[in-house]
Amino acid sequence: MTKLERTCTVEREMKKAYDATVCRALKLRIGELRAAENVDDLLLGTGRWERLVGDRAGQWSARLTKNRRLVVHEETTTEVMIIELVDYHQVQEKTMSSEPDYVVSTGDHLAEWMDDNDVIAAELARRLGTSRKHVSELLNGRAPLTRGTAISLEEVTGIRARIWNQ
């Protein structure tokens, strides 16, 4: 396992290499990569994925923080190779053959979507047709994500239910 692969899939290594903000975002992006059935699904997730152009055609970028990006190369429509983690000046290649040793909660994805869309919990509850308490419990991992809730989240956010259920 390469150093970059360990950093992306072993939480302890990730925490050694990056601050909490980068770790949280990296976990979310790796989770989205694992949940996507194909690379086009990345555009439907909560991540800030974009298809790169020009000399970076065939690559995708996801924002981790204001200054950091995760860049992957599309090997096939269902496989990607992580080629960069920190910046565009130091390219490190790896294929991801290990499963991460962490789980990203639905609450983390939901909180990120809410931040990105300037939606507060009360407004999300209204859109979902549920209580503010239930949204709070989802955000804090105290309520299970049912199939029905995942479908409702898909209807409200446009993010496929299977991404919520990753």
C-alpha cells in the first residue's frame, strides 16, 4: 500500500497528515467515490466534483478546502485512480485497492449539503415533511436512515438515494 493510499483509507494516517477540516472532507469524497456507480454519479453527490478540461481532460477534481483538491483520473467509467491530494504541483499516483477503515455518516453528507445550499434544519424538515427533531437526529447520527428518508432526501436534494445510503 502506498503512502497516499494509506492516507486516503486509514483514518489514523489521515489524521496524522491533515487537519480535521481536510480529514472530514477527504472522508466524504472517498465515500462518494466508493458509492458512485460511475464517474458521472460524482456530479450528483454532495461533493464539489467537476470534470477537468484541457490538459487535464479525463480527470475530476473535488474541493476539500478552499486551497486543497482531490484529483482523480477516470480509468474506466467505473474505476478511478487518485493522482493528487494536496495541490497541482506534486503529482502522486496510486490506485485504491484498500477499503477505508472509517465510515462517513449520513449526517456529515447532509450537513455539507445544507452548508452548500444555505439551508437550515428547520427548512430541510419542512421540505422533507418531517420534524426539526428528526433532521437533528439524522445530522447527529441518532436516527437511522430509512429507505423512505433516503428517497425523500433524493427528492429534496437531487442526490440519489443510494448515495445517502452508502
